[in-house]
Amino acid sequence: MDETVLLVGGGGREHAVARALADSDAALYACAGNRNPGIARIADGFESLDTTNPSAVTEYARDIDATLAVIGPEAPLEAGVADALDDAGVYAFGPQQSEARIETDKAFQRRFMKQKGISGCPDFETFDDMERACEYIDEYDGDLAVKPAGLTGGKGVRVIGDQVTAEEAKEYLRASDYDQVVLEERLVGEEFTVQAFVANGDLRVTPAVQDHKRAYEGDEGPNTGGMGSYSDGSLELPFMTNEEYMEAVDILQEVVDALDGYKGVLYGQFMLTADGIKVVEFNARFGDPEAMNTLPVLETDFLDVLQAAHDGVALPQLTFSRQATVCKYAVPAGYPTDPEGGTKVTVDEESIGDALLFYASVDEREDGIYTTTSRSFAVVGVAESITEAEEIADDALSAVGDGMRVRHDIGKPDLVNERIDHMIELRGN
């Protein structure tokens, strides 16, 4: 069956999806609010539109006779774009609005976990009264994570005892305009992500990835959407066991069993603690940057996954090359607190070497490529070891021009070994 696939979104994650489909038999079209030059080169057509407008996305899908759609970012899912495409007869590989609440409403997410008995749920309370939330901070015996219930692009969480003091957390809540917040026990350990393809009741998992949210080297500074990430040549990461990886997979399976009819990507962000696996959050789509770690090493044709999902049959078993990956983002100066957008950026693609280049939040205009106020592009090294992959990625960053910033430490042996030592200390072994 000839497929026409519509890719919704214009970031680095979507560039990774486009590349995964580039060598398949599908005709690929894309739409986004920005013109991503990497996607535009691969796609048969690229339309600039508001991807949170279900009617606009559906109209473009009809214009190109799309049979399948892959929805990259969370905002279109929250807006009901998957629902509109499904209603129009275009199979959307992404959950419908009600199921996407597993990501888009953190209060719903925690209540869902509690009601369904999903493993790994931390202690939590939800509040729509910020003064009552502040009282809870004073009353709670221990540190808390403060999470806005809605979408904040990965930048809304404040962790007492790590990023802020209790007083600063209360000031943050009082100064906010959040309708609802979740306060939950602070989890101590090592974070990691497992992403899974889900459709027709099947769950197919990908290698674990560790993202680095902090803006600056040494895990300093404010949270970002993710400055970079790494994966190993096995399913698990160096600081964890295969049994711990499978414990996380079991939690994802519990979610799929409880969310009947879920389709798309289910992303579990987990904390490996001294007491086992805890759930930091779930997302209803590929991670960014984590998609850039997993899709380049996926040997199964991604189109085969989409077609099986569409046809209502079992998803294919996934195979991956046994290679490590390291992804590093280049971001505008001032990111994430006061980023400088609208700056012309030059990427010397000839100097990328063996790394993969993924354009992200940039806009291609007639006279060149310009930054937005988010992450600009990423480079990914793929090799036999994390150390070799890191060297490939770091060498490629000579292509970064003035006014851009990078976390060079991601994937370097010292930082990876810190993770291993941290878990040895927590486990007491």
C-alpha cells in the first residue's frame, strides 16, 4: 500500500522522524509554524501553518491525500489535532486529546496513576489555591517538587532542596498565574527515559536515554527543554541493570493496559532511586532530544510500525543497532531565561564530519536561517561506545557559530561515571 505521511511539527524531534521515513516508500509531507530546513529538504512538500489549529492541519492533510500522520509536539495533541485527523479518515499516530492528558495535565496524570494502581507513583497532592499549596510546603516533612499542571515546555518545575529553597518555591507559586499545581515528594536518584511505540494494545520499547535538562555544564542553571542526551549500545544505561530497565517497561505496560485504545508514542520519564523505579512523568510523544538518540539506531523500518498501527495488526518487533549515541544541542545566547531570537545563524554542514545534524527551532527564510527563542540545532554522534559517540558529536560542534551555546560535558566519561558512582552510593554497594 502506498502511504502518504503527514508530519506535524518543525523541531529537532520531527527532523529525526523525517529522516527515519526518508528512505521508506512513503511520500512525506510536513507542516509547522517554522520552516525547518532539514525537514524541508527531505519532504515532498512543506506547509507553514499553525499546528495547534485542527482545521488547518486537517485541510492540509486532505490537500495532500494523507493516509497517515505523525504528530511530533505536545501542543497539537492538547489541541485535539489527532482527533480531527482521525475523524477526517487520516490515521494519526498520536493519542487523542483525552488520552494525551497523561502529559498535558499533570494533576490528571497523578490521579490516573493512583486510581489505576500504576507502579512507581510518588506521594503527591494537587492544589488550585496557591496559598494552600504554600501551607502544604510548610507542613510537609521533606523536600517537594513543584509542578504546574499544564504544559510549560519542560521549564516549569522547581525542586526544593535542589533548585530552590522552600521560601523561593512559595514565592514562585505566589507570583505565578497557574490554575493548578502538583506538589510531590522529591525523588533522588538518576533520571532516564524509555520511549515506546503503542498501538492495537501492543507496546514496543526503545533503548533508555538520559537527558540533561540543566542549562549549564556540571548540571548547573535553570531547567531547559533538554540540552542533550545519550544512550548506550544496550537497552539499559551504564548506571542501571537490565532488570531495572525492564521494571520501567513493566510500568509502561501497566499504563497501556489502563489506557484502552492509546496509540502513538508513550514516553516514560523515570527516576532510578535506592527504592526502585519511580515515575517522574509521562509524555504522549517522542522526547526532544531523546528521539534523536533512538530513531537513528532503529533498524526496523519506522513506516512498517506506522502501517501496522494503521492496519490494526500487531506491531513489528523492533531491532536496534548495538551502538551508543550522544546528542548535543546548540542554543541561542541567553537560553532559556532570556534567549536572543531572530539572529541569523550559519551552520557549516561540511564540518559536521561523521555526526548527524538535526535542525530544530530555526526558521528558514529567503536570505538564510534564523534562530527562534528555543533550541536551534543538534548534532548526534553514533559509535560503538558512549565515549566515541561523544567525541564525534563534540568535533561536529566546530560548526557552531557566534552567539550560540553548547553543553560540551554531555556524554563525557567524567559525567557518565558520576552517574554510576551516584547510584553506587545510593544503593550502598
